[in-house]
Amino acid sequence: MATLVTRTHADTVRHYFDLIDDGDLLGSVALFTPDAVYHRPGHAPFHGTDAIAHFYVELRPIRSGRHTLTAVITEGARVGVHGEFHGESHDGSPVDLRFADFFELTRDSAIARRDTYFFAPLV
């Protein structure tokens, strides 16, 4: 008899970052609902998986890197993460930053919304 594996919302978010770090950008997009919204600093919101895929394939300034999640907090259908990213941009420049992300997921753990924030000295 096969065992049913149930993925928690936190598992989905961790898997999302693993896919990104492994370079499976379109695999990460498959975790979103068709009408998902992604809010990212410096861009108008990306509505739907086609727009989110366009960001990852055409606009994302990162060539490669790794996310380290230092906190994953779940409250109902929401997951908040805090972490660091270390990698490089398409021009070879190093990218080292801290970030926070907030996800809203559906009952079956699909990502319906993502809001990204970067720690940057603005004031």
C-alpha cells in the first residue's frame, strides 16, 4: 500500500527555495496558483504564472546562488521566512543580501501570493 505524503505549507516554501537554488526556475513557478500575485521591490506586481515565469526567465538579475533560511514561521495559510542569499548576478558581480518573504498558500499548499522584502540602507 502506498503512503500518502502530505506537504505542509512550510515544506512547500522550503521546496520553492530549493528549486530556485537548483536552477529549476520554471519548476518553482509550478508551485504557484494560475492567478497568483508576486510583489517584488522595483517592479509592478506580477499577476499569474505567465508573468511570474517571465520575471524568472527574463528579468531576474541573479545567475546563481543559495538561500539560507534562518526563520520559517507559519500561521494558518501564511508562511513568513527570513534569510540570506549569497550568489552572483548575470554580470558576475557578487550578490549578498538579507531578505524576508511572506507567502499565502491555498488549502493544498499552492502559493497564491508572495511578497519579497530586501534589507537595504535607504534612510
